[in-house]
Amino acid sequence: MNNYKKLVDHISRLEGQLSAVKNELAQSSPDCDKASKTLLSASRSFATLREQFVSCFLDSYCGPVTSKKQKALTSLLTLIRG
């Protein structure tokens, strides 16, 4: 499976999580605890997606990560994570 397919699959999972939150909140008596847990999972999933996207982007434009590039890439991803 190529990296773009993995990103698209990850986005689809994230969309499903957000849809679940939206549907829960649209209920006449929403379970806010359930929605908040799903939203937290979606937030973590988005952070992972962002990291994977940056890694894929760098791989596309800079070539595969070698051991020499790994330290620099790790530092860059740490900076992006915040």
C-alpha cells in the first residue's frame, strides 16, 4: 500500500470519528462523555495524520529517510508537533 493510500485511509477513519461525534451531539439526549472521548481520539488521530503527512511530503520531495536524515527528521517532526 503506498503512502498516499495510507493517508487517505487515515482521513477516512478520522471522518468517521468526527461523524460519530456529530451524530451523538445531534441526539435529543446526547452522551457528552461518549462524544468527548471520541473527540479526544479524533484529536490524537489528527495529530498522527499530520505527522504522517509531513513524513510523506518530505519523502516525496527529499527521498527516503536514511539513518543520516533520521535525526533531522525526528527534530523537525518534534517541532511540528509543538
